[in-house]
Amino acid sequence: MHFLAFNILGRRIRAIPRMLRDKTVPKRKKALVIFGIVYLLLPFDIIPAVLFPVSFVDDLILWIWIIWYLREELDKYSGNEKREDLSRKYRGKTIIRDVEFEIKDEPDKKT
């Protein structure tokens, strides 16, 4: 059971760079990951080292929350398949081809 949890956690962590490169991911989600990286590198901590002998506890808590919060988004990128970014290819195009349709006029309703 523990191995499965570490496997899922590892896949989600490895999915972070792919998520950051995708242009369709909202900027607020990318900003959350960047904030986590910056906080990890900063020399100060929210929870002082006096309370916990290990100074990385607040960093660990923050990253557990970030990965939990982004779990659904990260799971999209945790597979081995590469997702193609179609945003550039179809930007500004509204043409639909090979679709059959019929337009019917609705009768006027008089009340």
C-alpha cells in the first residue's frame, strides 16, 4: 500500500514540468508551483526551526498541499503519452468540416 502511494506521488512530481510547459493550463496553477519552488529556495520559514528541529517541515507541508491541490491536473500529465499542444495549430480557426447538419425553421408560435 505504501509503495503505491509513493509511486503515485513520484508520478505527480515528475508530471510538474510537463504541466508547466502546457499553454492550456491556467496561469494561477502554474504560479502556485512557481511559488512553491521559490519558497523552497528562500532562506526563511513560516514555521521557525525552534518549534521543529528539522527546518524543512513547512516546506514539506506546503508541497504536500500543492500536490494534493493540483492532483487532478497532474494526473493528466503523469502518463507516458505526450500530449500535443493544439492551441497554436488551431488558433483563430472556426471552420468545421465533414459534419452533416440540417437547419429547420421553427413554426411561429402565436399566443
